[in-house]
Amino acid sequence: MYSWIDSIETLDAWLAARATPQLIAVDTEFMRTNTFASRLALLQVCIGGETALIDTVALRRPPSLVARLGDANTCSIMHSAGEDLEALLPLLPDGPGELFDTQIAAAMAGIGFGVSYQKLVGQLLGVELAKAETRSDWLQRPLSPAQLEYAALDVAWLPQLHEVLARKLDELGRSSWLREDCRALIERVCHAQPDPHPQRAFRGAADWPIERQALLRRLLLWREAAARTFDKPKPWLLDDAHALNLASQPPRGGDELFERTRGLRALRGPQRQELQALLEAPLTDEDLAIERIALPLDSAQKRAVGEMKTAIAAIAEQLSVPETLLCARRHLEALVTDRVWPAALEGWRKTLLHDALMAKLPSGGLNSIPR
């Protein structure tokens, strides 16, 4: 059973009647098909076994709910919380007071990496859940009975998952790992800043002249800002293929730009003019002072990454956790190329991995990395 709540008075009364519990199961339904930012459509909470479906279309930012979820004494239980935290930014710009992510907890407990809510409920609680309403229109009103039932079930089992997983992590001595990762997730989502050097993700342009890399960066920074301003998906303004094409071979005038960018749904006349101006403006010294795109790994670096992955596999097997939980390949590549310990591997991961990975780092007069 669940309560549908679409008024401040009803929500305040519902929360006031459940003021004691410090654990709240939380899930969201949102839409992001034609916008840059997620549009929160529904917020589900479960307190003490009772579920409320809160109409966030009618209630944009209910003070009582914001205060409860943001309270440092309240632990929000969520599953794979990244996208939910994004959807909740209008309500909780700094995130919940405390987070227990059951997907991360499952990985740390050795159950598996990236396990879905449905699979985890089935595996740990013996309950089979359907996933029929995943692609529903959650902004429509009224919501269908099937949508409401699906939404309610998405939080109904989170408290029991929390109970099982918290006990497992306590037994394994890994509760502090989860607290670290959940705090890092909140920080990463809620205080994210646009990448100042987005061109680094385009490894295929690593051999471009610095001028072309700088122009690519200029286009990508414009795309990010424009997408935020107009609340449109970035590829609708300028997809990756067009960005690479325009930076590598700038068009000779507005007519050519128009022909080469046909089909970009959000790139209208004014935006094309902005884009043309960016393409024609001379590059400054500041433009050229960029971080170059990393070249492909050389043979020694590839060998080092392979040896590091072997070392990580041994540690993961010893701990009975997924290798991916410990370290992603991109962090190893960054380590061997940048010679800087990755921020993503700080904390409990550094304690486990530092010595093993540093022993595999290629030698040859390179800077050492402090512990």
C-alpha cells in the first residue's frame, strides 16, 4: 500500500506522524529525453514500512521533505543513486544528509558489481519484481495504477536490503568503505563542475596540432554552456562527430557551416552564428595553454597497465569483491601517463592498492608519487 501526496499539508502531516525513524528509503522517477537536466516527476519514500508517492510536479520544493532528507541524522537508502541525486538537485543541491547506496554496498559485500535493484531483491530477499514501467511517461497526470504500483515497489524493499547489507559490511569491516564512497558520490554529483578540458576525452585527436585541439576545446566548452542555457541535450546542439569534424576542418563561412550541421535539432540560427564566430575567432595564448590529449600508451605503459590489472585481480580475489570496484582501467592509464595518484583511488583504495600498483609503474627517471 502507498499514499499519494500532492499537497504541502498532507505531506507535512505524513512526515510529522513518522518523525522518529532516521532511515528513509528514497527513489525517484524523472524524465530526461529532450532536456539537459533531469526533470523530477515523482519522489518515492518509505519510512517504517509505509510508502508515500510525492507528486513533485505539484510540489516543487516542499520544505518539510527537504529538511528531513537533508538532515545529517537522516540516512537515505537508495539504489544506484547517481541519477537520482541529479534529479534531486532542485530539492537537495548539497545532497542528502547521509547516503546508503545498496548497489555500492552489494559490490563491497562481494555480491557483484552494478547489480540491479530487481536482481538484488531477488537474490537477497527471494522476491521477484517486474520492470514493466521503466520507460513510462512519468510527467503525465494522472499516473496509471501500474505506474503507481511500480513506483511504490521501487522503495518498498530498500529497508530490508539495507538491513542485510549493513550487517554484511559490518561483519567484513567495510562499513567505512561505503561511507567514503557514498560521500564521494554526493560530492561528485552535487558539486560537479564542467570539465575545463573536455577535449581530453577525444583520444582519437591526440595527434592533432595544438591549434586544432584548442579549437576542439573551444567548441566543446561552448556546447556545454549552451546546453545548460537552453536546457537541451548536448548532442542536439553539437554531437561528438560534428565537433571533431568542425575542429579538424573549419567551415569556410556560414553557408558551409549550415550545410555541415543540418539535422542538429537544437542548433538554430542564433546558435549557428555563435558557433561560426567561435570558429573564426583567432586563438589566443590562453586558448593554446591547454592540456594536450594523451597519446596512446606506449609498449612499456601497456605492459605496466596489464601487470597492474593482474595485481588488482589478485587483491579482488583475496577480498571476494569485483575488480571493477577497486579500480577502473582509465585510472590505471592515468597513473602511468600522468604520474599522479588518481583522486578516485584515494581513501580505502589507496591503502589496498598503492604499493602493488607503484611496484608495476615503469621506471626511467620519472617523478615519484608520494604515498
